[in-house]
Amino acid sequence: MATFEINGKEYELKLTFKAVRHLNSLYEGGAYALIGKALMGDLDTFINIVHAGLLHTGENFKLKDVEGAIQQLFDEEKLDQDTITKISNEVVTESFFYKKTVDKLLKDNPQAKKALETLMA
């Protein structure tokens, strides 16, 4: 279970229907573009993943507040590329909604699957 601390409180990052719908609408390629960006640990996508993953809390966090919390962690050297990639993949590619699709995509590309396993270790 991926978590994120904002405003001094730790929250579970969870994708709900509303969160998935929001994330898929952000990218021209929809779910497939999101999956690719999550696999790569894209920083801008990470901000959106965290924001969407917090929607279920009902706290109504603004995107700029999430970005500010991420920037603070970055500036304090508490958030690096490895962590961003792991959280992005745990929340998106390992979620029940996207997992079957990701598995199918990686099935045909054993090198990509091996690379992802190495990154996630």
C-alpha cells in the first residue's frame, strides 16, 4: 500500500473510479499513456497520480498543494527518482484496474518486464 504525507498526515494512495477517470483524461493516449508514464516514473505524472490517489480521502487537496508537498520532499532530498517510480507503479500499474493490461503489455516484451522488475527491487 503506497502512502503519501501531506499537511503532517499520512494517507493511503488509492485509485477510485473518480481517480481513474481523472487520470485517464489527462493524457492524449488515455490509460495507455498513463501506464507508460507511470512505468517510467515521470515526475509530472507522479504529481497527478498522488493527487488522484488522495481523492478518496475527501480532504479536497488542491493539485498545487500536492505539488508543493512533493517539491518540499524533493528539496529536502527525501524524494528521488527511485521512490517516484516505485510509488507510481504501485498505485497505477499494480492497481486492480490496470494490472491485467500492464501484464499483457509486458508479456510480449520480456526485456521491459525484466527492466521493471529490476527497478522495483
